[in-house]
Amino acid sequence: MTVYIYALIDPRDNSSRYVGMTRDPNKRLYQHRSKSHNEEIKVWASELDDLGLSPTMRILEEVDDGDDWRISETYWVRQALKEGWPILNKKTGGDNSPLHFMTDPPDRRIFRSLYVTQPTAYLLVDVEYMKYHWHSDMLPTALMALDRQDQKGIYTVQHREEYFEHFAIWWQKAPRDQNGYPRIPWRRKRDTEFYQMYLSMKKETGDLLDELAARFVGSRRRGYDATLYAAFHLVSTDKCNSKDNQ
């Protein structure tokens, strides 16, 4: 089912006051008008009602079934802040983080709730293991590598040596079971293929993650799961190639 990213519009000046997602625009607009969960929206809607007016809805983006609607919602919240829309949102969008995570200083540590498939979860188990045992955070390094590949279209030996040589002896140190798989500590969402995981990162790393996930690959945004998998797979694959070529 298609997911719609929308903005609530103030009919007095056509300003966008809220960014959200829904699978049923008409029903969601009625809910905002009658029983919004956001107190600020309730007050705003009441002010309009006193004037004989009501909020309207503008569709910002349609997300096909199976695509990552969370990054689309987050992207439009970021756009709203960037363009100075007077939005009443309290959250960043799809990962339901506090809105100030988008405006905190770059080096402030934040937490992000993300949804990933099993292959990505396996890679993240190793990344978190390295962070805990070796005090080295591979996330920003891997994201920068993916960003460079996006920009350059290539990934060279020089880039590999610049970023990953000191990670080679650490990769895949998390304990494995008899079948060679690590234990995934995060909860799997009911009736889905996704695990909900929480990552600690600097705000600037979260900004880069959102930027990479929002980029279009073909006709679709890349999404969080594909971004994390591509970034860490790029690191581990290049590390393996480097060892093979020695």
C-alpha cells in the first residue's frame, strides 16, 4: 500500500505547519482536525475553527509499497527546518527521535532507532562489537566511504588504505554460533523482516546517514537498511580484497 508524506497547510497564509505520513490521507486529515495527538496542532486547529477555517493537506511525496517511507518522512522534516517552515512537529519523522536531534551541535551524541533486515543486522553486530571492545566507531568511517563512492563513482586502493587498513584485523570478531552467525541482540518486529535497533552516534554522523539514505538510486530513495548494508559491506569487501591482494 502506498505511503503518503504530507504537510498540513494553514489556509490563512498557505504555510506548512506539520509534516507526517499516512496510508489514508482523507482519514488522517480528519484525525488532525478532530483529535490530533499533538497538543500544538490541537490549539492551531482550534484557532482555525474559531475563524470558520480548517487545515488542508498537501502531498509531498508518494512512497511505493516496500520502499523505506521512514527516510522520506525524515527528509521532508529536514527540508521543513532548512526552509524555515513553522512546523509543529516534535519528532524527526520515521525513527521517532526528538526533533532537537536535527538541530543539536555536530559533536553531540544522539540515539537513532532504525529498522534493518537480517543481513544488515549481522554486519551491525560486528560493528557494535568493535565499538565496545576496541573503542573504534566504524559507522562514520563506513558512511564517509559510501559517500565518496557516490560522489566519485569509484573506490580506489588509495581510499582503502586511507580509511580501512587499521580495521582489517578487527572485522568479524563478534562471537559466532556453530553455523558461523552472530547472535542478533535486537528485537524483530512482529510479522516483518525487520529488526528494530538503536545506535549511538554523533549528530553529524546522523546527518550523513540521513543524507545517504535519502539519495535516489534509480527511481527510489536508498533507505536506511540499504545504506547501512552498502556502507559496511563496502568496508568489509574492500578489507577482504586488500588481504587477498597482499
